[in-house]
Amino acid sequence: MTRQIGILLFPDVEELDAIGPWEVLAWWTRRFPDDGYAVTCLAREAGPVECAKGLTVLAHHGFDDAPAYDVLVHPGGGGTGALRNDEAHLDWLRRMRKEVPLMTSVCSGSLVFAAAGLLRNRPATTYWGQLDRLAELDPTIEVRPDDRFVDDGDVITAAGISAGIDMALHLVARLAGADRARQVRRGIQYDPAPPV
């Protein structure tokens, strides 16, 4: 049976928070289907979702018709401010926590996890400009400001925006081995060497 990875979309999601992990995970799952994973996007309702900078992305599934996920990726972006105060969304995340074996976040997605109580007494990270806010939301969190991502077993949090690519490659390594992750990294030609 194919195991499912879901990437959450919502209004004002940061494009790279969602699309960076999508590129890694879709490249992997489509090139190596025998590894047994598939990736789709979900939103409250299936259909188009406008991102933070105007890109419109199509959610394959709504909450009501989404498959049972083995991994859920919660991106960040400007829309997370509203989600942190959306009790229906926080309740949905708490339900997902009980059903989904591995919950992950990118950037300010971890702030929504914190608001839902999912990071209590855990190490975590977020976008550099939101580290103080993460600590305020839940003082029990061990905030790790210098980590690109933090793997705490059944919860992984990534730092800001492009760190979602690193976290997704780490996911591939966890789920299919380091050699496969290296193949994916080579395939998408991800070998950071900042120009400035």
C-alpha cells in the first residue's frame, strides 16, 4: 500500500515553504515509486489557493476527502497569523496529531503547532524573525535558533522558508535512506553555495 505525504495549503501560505518540500518529495516519489510513497496537497477545501506573493496552487484534496497521511507538512507564511487563532484549524491539527505518525512544519508553521499545543516540552525551531514569538506561545519549547531543522522523532520543525528543502531531504533520508536522499539532492541540483 502506498504511504501518503500531505502538504497543507492555506491562503497566504509562503510559496517556497510549500513548493520547496513539494519539489523534493515529488521528485523522489515520482522517480522512485517502488519506495512506496506519494505526495499530494490538501487544503480546507480542494481547489485553488492563493499564496503570499500571488502564486495560485491547486490543492488536490480537501480535509473531508484527503487520504490517511503518514506525513503531514505544515508550511508557514502570513496566513499562519490567522491559523494560530482559528480554533477549528487548531482542533483539526490536534486530530491529525493523533492520526498522522509524522508531523512536520516549515517556517512559521511551527507557531501554529505551538498554538495547538503540539510542541509542548519539545525542541523546535522556526523562521529567525519568529523565534521569540515561538517561545512566547509556549515557554516549555526548547527553541533552537541555530538549527536548520529539528527532528524530535514524530515531529520535525524547520527554520525559515528555504529550510523546508533541507527538511524534506532529511525526510527522504529517514523514509528511504541517505543514498536515496543524495540521489534526490543531485536530481534537483540542490547544492547551496550562496552567491553573496
